[in-house]
Amino acid sequence: MNMIAYIDNASQAIQNSFLDYYHSLVESFHDNSEKHLSYRAFANRTERATKALACEKEAIFYTVAYGKQHYASMEYLLSENLPLERVNQSAIRVVDYGCGQGIATLALLEYLANNELTSDMKIDIHLIEPSIISLKIAELLIHLVAKKLDLQVSVYSQHCRLQKAKIAFTDDMQTFHLMSNIVDIDSVQASLADLCDKIKSNQGEQFLFALSPDYSNTSMGFDILTNSLSFADELFNDSVGLLYYDVYRVVQGCYKSHNSSQRMLALHWQ
């Protein structure tokens, strides 16, 4: 079985959640581990997931190793800091910066759907990602989950780095900006101030949700965000210690409880 077939087969397991895809992909990874990347090979090829993924093997490894934690962290941030009564139930825009395989967007869509906010909602989704492999998987998963949840989504993809992203919208649609697991990356930090200038040019009500593992250099990225968007209301800005997840650990080859310290930020302005 080639790598694309692993992704296609796992996507067929989706009933209503990214987690269906994750568990199916983990099962095939575990049963055929000799055909997939090892942790060392993945870390070396991607500089510990800070470089754009270049092939399906890297995309599969990323989801198996980090997908559950990525999804659960965004779900936690949204559930604690997104006031549901403020969500426009007719139309929203989602902009996912460095979207990877669309996990942050999926967490938002599923959170809104699970709270019965999406029955008549029109959702425009803008994906920005330098890895064409990751971008295509994000499109696939978002369309499949949207179909299962009966969501009205339109997906617009930009295959580029953040400094090249076009995010100047002429309407005043309520917008959700998602930055998941990118703020700690040096190349992203270098473009954050300019990116925030673009974000500030948009009209209407805006929410921004950012999270990242609490590494030594993560604070710099969050400082750039808060300084560049200092006019915004801070809904949350802190380090969240020891979130626990039941995740597949690729080195041990089994599911284990895992804890992670995350830096999280939620902003709102209008």
C-alpha cells in the first residue's frame, strides 16, 4: 500500500470528527510501522516539524505523533474562551495560518457543530500553508467532516508562506483567526508583525486564537502578537500547564497518557 492509500483509507473512517481519522491512521501506522518514518528520521527531515512537510510519509507521521495533542489543545482553548453567544450564526470566516493538515479548523468546526450553532451558518474557510501535501490533506479532511456534519463550507487555499498571504477582506464578516503550533517557529515570528498589520486592516468582529507548546522561544511570538494587536480585548493569555491527552506514542508503539504545557492566547476586537 502506498502512502496516499493510507491517507485515503483513514479518511473513509470519518463519521463526524477528525479523531475518527486520527485513530484509523494510528491503527494502520502501528500495523505497518516498518513502512513509515521513525521519530529520528522525521525529526531530522523536518527539523522537528518546523519545516514544511514535503511528502505523505511526513504528513502521516505528523498526524500520528502530534495530531491528537494539536486537536485537543485547540478544542480546550475554544471551549474555555469562545463565548458561544457571540458567534454569528448566519455567516463566519475562518483563517487558518500555517494550517498544516487543517486540524485547528476542524476543532473549531466540530466545536461549533457540537454546540448546535451551524445549522444555517455559511462558513468561509481560508487555509494558508507552504506545504502542498499538508494543504491537500486539510482540504480533504475539512470537506469530509463538513459533509458528515452537514456544514455549508467554502474552502479557499493559499499555497504560500505567511508573508505572502492575502488576507485583506472587503466585507465585515465575523472572522476567526487561528494560529496553532506556529508561533514558536523563528521564521513565523519574523513575519508576525507584518501579518498583524494585514489582520488589522479587516473590518467587523474579530477573534484570534493562538497556541503553541511552551518552549523557551514561544514567549517571543506571543509578545509580538499582543504588542501588534494591543488594542484587542484579551480573553486569555497564559501558559496552561500539563494538559493531559491519551495519545499514541510512536517511540513506545502504544497509546499512553501524555501531558503537555501549552502557551495560549485568545483575543477579541471589533
